[in-house]
Amino acid sequence: MIAPLKHGVVISWSADDEAFIAEAPELPGCAADGETPQDALAQIQIVAREWIETARELGRPVPEPRGRLLFA
């Protein structure tokens, strides 16, 4: 089983995209969408893991999860 994402996630509705958008603000540029909030959350889990994996492969720092978001 894959461990759940520990970084904070913000989910909001986008009228322009007609979808729910999930963003992981601690991981710059890391976002996903879905037809429901649950779909968006499932997708951000995948995208965030890929973001972290790619950052590590490139030798870039991966921010530690801060717990509560200060800017949500």
C-alpha cells in the first residue's frame, strides 16, 4: 500500500475549468483536478508522489510537510 500524502492540500471549485482543483501549496506547481472533491484528492495524491519522486531524481529539495497551512 502506498503511504498517503502528508503535505497539505487545498481543494476548490474552478468555474473556468468546471472541475474541482486540488493543490499542494508546499509543492510549487503541484495541482490536479477532478469531477468531485474526492476525485481531485485522489489525483493530487498521484501527482504529488510524482512531483516528489521527480524532485529527488533531479537532486532538488523536497519541502517537509508543515502540518497546517499558513496561507489556505
